[in-house]
Amino acid sequence: MASVLIFDDDPQVGALVAEIVRGRGLTVEHHLSASGIVGIVREAKPRLIVLDIMMPGLDGLSACHAIRADPATRHVRIVMLTSKTSAVDQETAKRYGADLYLTKPFSVAALSMAVSSLFGEPLPADAAPAAPAAPMTMTVLPGGAVIETGDRWLVLDAGEGVGAWMEAQRTAPREAWIFLSRYSDAAVSELERVGLLLAVGTSVRLAGPDSPDTPLNHMAPRMVRGMRSGRRLPMVHPLREGEISLFPGAFATAFHALHPGLTMGYRFDFPNRRVVYCPAHVPNPDPAQVDGHDARKFRNFFANADMMLHGFERSVSEPGDGAAWEAVQDHAAYAGVRRLMLLPGPGKEARPELGACAAARAELLKLDCRLSAGCPRIIF
């Protein structure tokens, strides 16, 4: 469960607040309204709630009062973050039990200091600098990708090429997460071969979209199919939109992708690094929709990513339902993505002429964009 809950109907404010508190090693969950807030807080058991006042439905002041009135939630710390600056509202918030009252527009420093006052002071400015982040390696495969960080692996889909890559490794990780974007054959065809990690003692966690038909629970037994020993099932994590903790200093955030069927994309935040994996997301190529709600939501999601892997199946000029690579480039450039790798659709190869077109257009956008070919290995 998330240690910080944000209730604010402005996605950009929510994303900024999330960045600040995530920097303190806290997990975050963002809600666009306070509807059902007491039940949400009861279930999540957070350490901190950040509340806007002016929201659709239940306002933040009433939400604050309801939280303090419930014995199961009254202990949670509450920060009001609002555009309302009057003394009347501040006095009401204090009377209802808010711990802090901050007004918008706010500075990052002000909010950071507020969080510090509730959770303890951070290291002083003259403290010894943190050790540089350990290098990470990512291998992009035809049916997924693998991120190696120390003795942990993140396997992004278990499709073509993933099993062969694993069998070629000399050592197995201590811990592995497997994130499935969907339950199509393109994403799970080599899940049994990934299951070999269980046989060698690796702690394995399997994550994927939470479906009413519970296909993730159906997928877990496939990982031990044919094994004569070591039939330990992975720990299963059905996911909805939101953030989960992977290991100290690393978080994953899931979102529902624009794609037929129950499909997810993922953002992985490590110390000083952000990786986004969207193998089956279809951003709207219509320029008239570039500032629509969905476009803003997804740009906020992968903003300032150091690496984004994004699938495509066509060009804007071609008919079809697949993602157009031009639209992907536009969104990545707008969101400040540092490096974009375009992934051809399942069973398709990247045409050389398309790579040249993508590179030329990316240069105009001042975007580092590559077309995946073979099994590139990237250290960053």
C-alpha cells in the first residue's frame, strides 16, 4: 500500500507532489477526487495525506473532518494544499485537524520542508554526498526487455527471446520481478522458460493487470509447468493504476494503456533514473487532441524519463489501430524524454527506411530516438 495518498483534481500538481515525496523513499498513490476517502485511507493505512480543498464531489475540508472523525484514520497526518488563501479557510482546516496548510502556487522547497517537518529532517546540505547510483543494464528483446540492477532483474513481458536470453546468463539474480503488460501470446509465450528462475532459488514476483477473470493467477502455474522439483509458485501481484514498492529506492507505477483489452504500461523509478515501458499503447495522433485529458495524463506519466520503450505498428499515414511512431515521438519530445526506443509490433521487423525516417524526424524534435533492431544492450 502507498505511504502517501494525494487527493487533487489537477494531475500536474499530483505528479509534482509525488516526485517530491518519492524522493524521500515513500510510495505514492494519486486520486483525482476525495470520493470514498475514508474507505481508501482505511485500506491503504498511509502515513500522510495531501488534500486539495476545491475538488469535484467531496471538498478537502469535509474530507479532512471525516478522516479525523473516524477512529481508524484519525492518526494520519494531513497536509492541505490549496489555492484558497483566506484566514477563514486556514482556521477551519486547523479546527478540522489538518497538520499543515500550504497554498498554491507552492514551491518545491516549501513542500519538501513541510514533509520534512512531519517525517524528520533530511541530511543537511553539507552532508557527504550520496554514493553514485550503480550502473544498470537493459537488454531489449523481440518480446520484452530485461533490466539488470545489481542482483535484481526486472523482466518486462515474457515473450519471444526472453527465455533464450535467460538461459545464456551465467548467474541467476537473488530477486526478480516479472511485469506483464497484457495476457496475449506476444507477452507470455515464454513464461515457462522464465519460470526456471524459481527452480534455481530466485525469489520471483509476477505482476500484471488485475482482471475479473484473474488471468494472472492462471499464468503463475505456467511458470512451473514441467518442473520435476522446485515447484514454488511466484508471489502474484494483480495491478491496478497506482504505485508499488519494488525494493529499497525503487518503485513501479502502472497505468491503463490506450489499447484494445486490459493492457498496462509501467514506469520504473530508480535512484536518479526513470524507465518507461509501453509496448502496447496507442496515443492519439490527432493534433487537435494533443492537449486532451488522456494526452496530458500520459505525458505526465512518462515525463523526464531517461529511457522510454514504446511500441508502434504503423505511421500516421497508414490505416490501422496500432500506435503511430510519429505520435509517439511527439509525445516523448513534449514530455522531455531523454531517450526513446521504438519497438516494432509482435512478429514485425524494423524496416531500415523507417529507421532513417524516424531518425531524421527525431533530429528535428531534438530527441534521441532509436528503432529497436536485434537485441540491443544499453548501459545507463
